Amino acid sequence: MYAPVESNQGFNFKPELPTSSAYYRLLKKLRRQVGHAIRDYKMIEDGDKVMVCVSGGKDSYTLLDILLQFKRIAPINFDIVAVNLDQKQPGFPEDVLPRYMEENNIPYYILEKDTYTITKRLTPEGKTYCAVCSRLRRGSLYGFAQEIGATKVALGHHRDDIMATFFLNLFHGGSLKAMPPKLLSSDKKNILIRPLAYVEEKDIIKYADLRKFPIIPCNLCGSQENLQRAIINDMLREWDKQYPKRLHSIFGALQNVSPSQLADRELFDFEALDGQREFDLKDPEELKNRLDVVNLSFAAD
């Protein structure tokens, strides 16, 4: 199950913790943001077994590190296990993650599946690998979560990923969708959580650099240029430089949706306006009841 540990690749697998005031300020900020996300969306509960998906990138290392700190101080009991999917990409340093996990006493699994070859075979020439690779990766990880009895699957997507997905769907998919902080997986068998939902990517970059994580680059998609997501990310970074409060406002908008001010007839019953409802319903149970009526009316059509 575990990949062999043969060389250290020049990495320091258990570096000393930083002692600078800048590090502790950043750590405090990340803990607060992750804590708020966990609380706001009830991501982790007493008795949970959280499977943290670790790719070897800055996001998943940061996620794992912060969650392990929460486990030590949280008033509830929950378990953490790290899982990496070895997709058999050429040149992937198979020893790095096992060495890091063992040096830091972190329970882990390495799930070995050659999705690399399948992705290359199924992707049409000139197209990006992302869609096929992501679908195969999700299927493998979701199935494994069931095998080990995980009650939650933690993913390393951060605030910028969520906003980039929103704009991708807006510009190229014609839909208002993003990445929810918590959702039921497509196979309906796993609860997925994104504890970094409130965390900015630039803070993750700083944290990963200070903690000196042994970062493993993705050689499969990292070599592909002109990806639409990369273009969106460049746009977001430029906005952040020119208008520092804009991204905060955009993310806030994703948490403050007014169905009556949009045009989706399944979210708001425009046909049944009674002249007394000027605003959207904020009470979750009342909104659910209203939507049930709308859904029933559509089912009868």
C-alpha cells in the first residue's frame, strides 16, 4: 500500500517550527478562518473520521497541518488520516509524502492507481487533462473513503479557488455556481468539506513557505498553458492589486444570494407573487417550504 522511501530529494521532512512574529500572526489568522468555516458549516463533528486528501501541493499541506493543530486543541474528538492518490505520473517522487507523514507521525495511506495513462488516452488532442483527471481522481478517492470508514473527506480548495470556479461557470458555463464549503459528493456516499474556504491563496503561499513543506509540483496539468482557470486566476490577482476590497466583496456575495433579484424560476416563485413579499426569505425552514411548493408546481406541469 505504501510507496517506498528511498531518497530524501533534498527536502527537510521535519523542519523546526518558525519562531518569527510574522509566522504566529499568520498562523493565528489561518486558525481563525478555518475555525469559522468549520463552525459556520458544521464541517467536523464529534466522532468524525476525516480523510484529508493530500496531493503534495501547498494547499493540501496547509490544510492537513491546520487540521492536525485543531485536533490537538478541539473540544471534540475526531480522527484524521491523510490519503494521497499516486496517479503514476512519470517522475513523481513516490518517497516524499510517505517520508513526510512518517517523520511527523501522521496516519496515512498511499492509494496507487494509474489514472495518468487513462487520462492521457481519454483526453482529445489539444484539450486539457483537467476534466478527465479530476473525474478519475474523485472516483478513486470517494471509493477509498468508504473503504476506510471516513465520515468526511477534506479537500484543500481555498477562497480563491471558490471564486475562480464561480467566474468559470459564469463566463463559460452560463450558470451561477461555485464550490460550496460543504456538500454531498456526486456518488451520494461522502460528505465533502473545504475548511480553507475562507483562506486567501496568498496567505497559504506565505504559510507553506514559512513551514518549508516539501512541495511536489503537478507535472500532468502544470505543463499545460492557457488554461481558462489560469486566466481567471490572473484576473483575480490583478483585481486584488488594484482594488483590495473587491475579492472580499465578491466572496461575501456568494453568501448573500437574493433569488428574487435573479431570474431562476426554480429558486423563486415569480408566478405566485402576492404583493406582500418584497424581500427574499431568510428563514431557512420558510425558504425550504416555499421552494417545495415551487418544485411541486413544476412537477405537475
